[in-house]
Amino acid sequence: MITYMRLGKIPPKPHVTFYEDGKLLMEQCHTREGFEGSYSILYFKTPPTDENAVERLAIPGFCPFEPLNEQLLYRRHIKTQNIAVKGDFLDARRVLVFNSDVNISMVKPTEKSTRFFSNGDGEDLYFVYKGTGRFETQFGVLPFRERDYVLIPRGTPYRLHWDGPNPELLVFEGRGFIDIPKEFRNRAGQITDYAPFCNRDFRAPETLLTYSEANHGKAPFKLVVKREDQLTVHLHKHFPIDVVGWDGSVYPVAFNIHDYTPRMGAVHLPPTTHITFAGNAFVVCSFVPRKVDYYDRDGVKAIPCPYGHASVHMDEILFYVDGNFTSRRGIESGSISLHPAGIPHGPHPGTYEKSIGHDRTSELAVMCDTYKQLKLTTFGHDLEDKDYHLTWVARESGGADAPGAR
Ligand SMILES: [Fe+2]
């Protein structure tokens, strides 16, 4: 999704004969926006159409999920720390908030899976909260580590796999698209020199996926496909990801949040400064440890703590990962705050003043701003700290690392 690449064996041109061991390989074009957008071309030993049954599947809480009936405009705090769902990377996935552009889920898989998943509704952008492992995809194997973003293009068969402790991941399902912001690309598609990341920061699969019975089980092989919030299971007689090579511009990438190069100013810059990915009517931003605003002239100093704001066009969620969150009462690593459009929010009382003179913040957080209202699912609602809305009232608060509060 970043630039053209190739992996494995491919013929000299698309749409020509290409054999392996005397057998004609099956070319498969993975195209976007019909045939107008970016694409990749893969070569399969066994055609990916080789399937012999389709079954219905429902995973309540993921697909379908249950919207909350009534949602008053509270500032909300969702405690993902309390999620205790068992299952593989699909059974354990739970949608917390959603709108027609993006679903935001958490998945803490407890079981390995032999099934693969293809999301026909949009891109899956993972943020690895805990753990290491690998995404096994039709474009190859993409290892991940803690604090990685992993962007899986729409319609890519993949599974999440790991060897050590169970991982925990936040997932943005972008219904239209998810990409790096277009303003960070030059006319040639290269990432510009003034972007907060560079081409070198993005990792792509380096090895093709190879089948092993111990790892992937026996036939029938299951590929779960999501489209229009309906899951179907496609049963294959042969391992469906039997690729000898591919080339193109569509493939999964990984990017570690610590490779994000933060920007700071003489006075406070708005959160959009931290943009990392853009989707259809939403953005994902990265807040990483950094120096903070430094204006200091004639006794007038920058206030590093963000100003209060009522972002009247956008809902905002913040996933708190690491650092000191004492500026937000009750917030801990793994918490998600939801601040709805039109309702003022900002630092808790006391933290604004205490931030003056600070020169660093250690916060690590992921933010998502959306134009359409983010609605809660009943699962997300059950995880809520119901007192959060009123925690701005009255008593003093604040800690040594206050500048990070959004
Ligand atoms: Fe905010």
C-alpha cells in the first residue's frame, strides 16, 4: 500500500503464460475501485476459486454486533481492560463503537486459528497493544511487534498467529479505505521529506506463506469472508493461499508507532498535527513521547497542555497506551475515552496550570476522529465507567506529566 513491490516468482509481463513444474499457474488480480485503482497480481498453484461449499456464520458482538438503543451525549470511558472474551482472532473480536465509516474493535484472542479471514467491507488497521506474532496473508508473512500498526487491505485473506503470550489488538475497520494521508505523498507517490514518517519506516511481507499441516490443519480449509456485515465461510479442498509470487501496490504493511516522528511548536499545535492514517471521513493519529511547546518570552510562556475544545464536527476517541495519564481521572493504559462532537472537553481541572514549564510528555496514545457520530455497541456500553462524564467537576487533579491530556 506504500509503493510498488514484488515477492517470489512472477512472469515478465501480466496476463501471459507462467508455468511451474509443467503446470500453468493461475493469475489472480487483486484490484481496487474496479480496475481503476491500485492493484497487485498474484500467481496461485491452485486457483483460489477452488472451493466446494459456503456456510453461514455469525459471531455475535463482532458480526453482527448490537447497537446501543439510546446514546445521550456523555463524555465516555470504555475500560477495555475488562474484556474477557475467549476464542480465536475472529471469535474474540468485539466492536466497541461504530459509524458508517469505521468500526472500532478490540480483540484479545486466546486460541490459535486455522481459519483465514477476508474483510470485504474495508481495510483492517490493527494497533498492537500487547504481544508479538505474525499476520499470515496471501501476500506473505508479515511479523508484528508491540506498538505496531498493521494495515491489511480490503479483501486480503489473512490470519493472525503468534507463538508467545496471547496478543491484544485494537482494530479500525475502515469502510471506504485507509491509507497514509495523500498530502504526505509527492507526485511520484513517494512519501515526502516533510511527512512524519518515511518509506523506510513501513515493513512489508518478506517471505511467502507456505502450507504445513501442523500449522494450518487439513481440508476442508476455511476462509471466512465479511461483506455487508454478513459472514460466510468458504470451504476449500486445497490450501487456498498457495502463492508462488506477486507484484503490485496492494499488500499489507506494518509501521511501529515509535517510528512516528512527532511535530511540536513554539505554542501548542492541534491534534491533527499527529495524523498518521486517513480513512473515509476519519483519521487515526499517533501521540508519542516528545518534547512539548517552548514559547517563553517576556514572562509569557506556552501552555503545553491542550486547550479545551468542543470539536463541533468530529467525535474523538483516544486509546491510552503508555505514559502517565493522571491528568485524566480514572484513565489507565487500555482505556478508551469517547468525546462526542459539540460537548466541550479538555484537560481535567488543575492539569492545565501544572503543565506550564514542562518540556516533555511521555504519553503514548492512538486517537481516532470521525465526522459521523460514533455510536456505542451494547458490548462497549457494558465496559463503561459510568461516572466519567462528571470527572471534570470540582476537585483539583493533575500529575507531573500533564501535558499529554487531549
Ligand atoms: Fe480532544
